[in-house]
Amino acid sequence: MLKFMWERILNKKIYIITLAVFLFQACLSQSAFAFPEYTSRQKALALAAVLDHGYFKAIKISSVFVKNRGKEDYYLQAILDDGSSRKWLLNRIREWTQTDELILSNNRALVFPSAESTDFGVLEKNDFYRSVLTATAFVKTYGRHDILEAKSLVLGVQRFRILEPEDSKFLSTDKLGDRYRYVLELENGTREFFTYNDAFALLQRSAFLAEVPENVKVLRKTFKVIELKKIPLQIEDELRDIWRFGIEVVFDGPIETSPDSFPYQVVELKLKDPETGRYKAQFFLQIIFPNSEKTGAISGFKNHEYLRFVELDTDVEHQKRVILRAMVNPDALNLPPFIEITGRNSIVVNFYSSTDQSLTQPPDLLASRAVGQLPRSVFTPDQQETEFERNYMEAVGLIREAQAQLNTDDRIETYFIALKALKQAALSAVVDIQIAQALKQRDILLRTMPKLIIRNVQMSILALNLESTDTKADPEFSKKLLKQLIHAERYATTREQQLKITTLRSILR
């Protein structure tokens, strides 16, 4: 009994000590990132000019002087109308600005964009009001730590208001301690709350559009998800043995934005195994759909190829955003997903699988890609088509045409023509990257051709054997197959392929 009580006392002491150490470290960390008390001489002089003739706690500021305690540590000394003199450190100036105890003249607001720097700006509130009140659209740019960081959407403006006491965020602050001052209501049903810092930044980057350029699409409503569909596993690129399957997210209308607006992320979670009771790492792939919502229950899938528990969830942390989530085996999918927007009011998330470990990107050529999405580095910057571009694009078109052909023999013959076009492209190249691209594509074809030719000859011989024994094979057709085998023999990469080619040649002869 005594031993048990002693162990409890020791555990309690350890807990208290650990908690104390944690709190001490937290205090140190907090102090390390505290707002500076002093600034440079240049910034102090500029700030003094800004604060002059403003108000401190409803008392007018008569004058502001710059003082220092060292070579680079400057602060301010203020004289108020009531005759008092006050020492103003930079961190206190920032605090008073946040609580409206320090107000600038001429309807301006002092802002400190960073919590770790004494850099400051002045928000001309009248300019901000004129800009936002005449705006028909708002360029929303997602901030730091958001998966959509630096991406933008152009949203229709409904109305702008100054926050009133009845508003939920009245007098509330952001993580930097700045009060929310304004709310911008948008046509898609979302609301944007702004501090003085936010208003200053938005004015700086011209986020409010009075007139929208013709090539810019304004989003005035959300994309509403109505259904999820499976896209079965199919060959994507036989040259590189890439397979594709996908999920189609169907909406109630056209998707008026670009595919890069829908990013993905892989999240690792420690989940408890119901059989063993142990925690095991599980990986979830998440596709983010901004300006989207689901109005009802959307059925997912328990299994779809290499995915498990596919479902569509509402993002509770962000307005008008849904997440397509699925448990994934990272070893099975070694290529990132590819997002494409279709003409049937849907977005297709394509998943790829390949045995080629050298591939780190989805296929950028051939059957699944448009010409405009080819690597532009191999092309000249001007609009004039060069001989290399003409030959290379001819080869790409032929390869795309071949992969769409159902007849293997026709496909092989088209590949032969593509090889000639790639040779001409290489001969007409003028820079290293051009010839490298042409030769790389040639080598992919040459590695694939022996396997295709062997399969084609085998199926052709089988078809002839199934026909009447009185019928003899067309000599020209046999000659063509022998020609294919000669090419396959030249570029065969394995002993097994060479043996099969020898056997097939003897049969044809």
C-alpha cells in the first residue's frame, strides 16, 4: 500500500515538473516573437510625422519627438495638449492602435502588417471606402498556411458594411490582435471580414474591381455537387505502362475556373486498428474544391481500385468549400492525381499507377493531353512555327492517333511513321533540350515496340490457324509481319523476347 502511494506521489511530482517546464518554454517562445520595442532612426522619424496632430485617448497630440537609447534603438516622445509628456515604445504604439486609443488625423489608420517587424503603413480609409463601394468584383487571394495559398478567385460583390455591435465579429480580433472593422458580403454567400491591416493590403494589391476585364470570369454562385461517379481502370499510356482510373465529381452547372484551382494534399493519420488495437498510420488523399458546396447527402464508395472509403465532406473550417477524401495506399499510386474539367459540368480526378519508378509527374504527352499542355520549353518563344516544332508535333499527333486505334497492326504501322517524324524532329533541332525531348520520346517507342509486335504476330498466326487449313496466308501480309519482327529483334531488351521472335520468324517462314 505504501509503495503504491509513493508511486502516485512521484508521478504527481513528475507531472508538475513537466508542466512547469512546458509553461516556461512557452513563455520563452512567446517572448522571442514579441513585437519590438525599438526601431531604426529612419522609421522612427517617419512614424513621428504620421502620429503628429493625431489623438491619444481623445487628447490631441501637439508634437512627437524621436529619441534613442543606443545607436540603433529609437523610440518616440509625445507631447499632448494637456501638457503631459509620454515615452512611447513601438510595442505600446501598436497596442494603442489596435484598441483605438491612438488615432491618426484625417480619417487614417496606422497599420503594422507584421507582428515581428516595426514596418508600418497608413490606411487612407476614405480611399478604401471609395474603392470597395464602387467595386463589382473582389479578387480573393488565399493566404499563408492554406492549401490554396496564393491562388485567386474573382467573386461578385453584393454589399459592404462597417461592423456594428449586433455583428458576430464586432470587437473581436484576428490572431495578431487586430480588430475586425468591416465585412464584405459576396454573391456566392460568403462573407469576408477585414481588419485595418487587411484593408491596407487589399488596397495595395487592387483587390476591388470596379470594371472586370473581358477575359476574367466572375463567380457569382457556388458550384453545387450533385453526384460522384466511378471511372474504371484503363490503360492510359501503353508506351510507359501507365494505368488510369478516376472519380468524376458532377456539379449542377459548368465549372468556370481553371483546374489548378483544385489542389490536393496527402494527410497521415494515426488510427486504431479494430483487430489488433494498435495505432497504425493511414494515408488520406484530399482534393479541395473551393467555391463549392453540397446541398444534400452525396453517396461515396467503400472501394474503388486503389482507393478506400471515398467520400465528399463539407470543409467546416472554410466557407463554401468541399473536400473529396479517400484512404490511399501511397505505394500503389506513385504518380500525383491530375485534375481536368469536362464539358459535362463535372471535374474528373485522374489517378495514375505505373511500374516505372522514374516517373514523377502524370503523363504530359500522348493520348490524354492537348497540344497546348506540352512542355513549352522545347518550343521557341515567338509564335512562328519552326521545322522542329512541326516535325515534333506531327510525331505527337501520330502517337496519339496510334493509341486510339483498336487494331494492333494498324497501331504498329502508325508508330513506325511516328518514329520517322521523331527522327526528322531530332535532325531539325537547334538546341539541346529539343533533341533531348525527341530522342526521349523515340526511346520510349523503341522500348515498347518489341512487346507490341510479338503480341501482334502471335494473334495474327492464331487467327490464320483458326481459319480453313486450305487457305494460305497472304505473302504480302507475312512479309509485313516478318519486317515487324526484324525491327523487334533489333530493339528487344530481354532474352525471352528474343526467343519468342526467333520462334515466330520460323513459323512465318
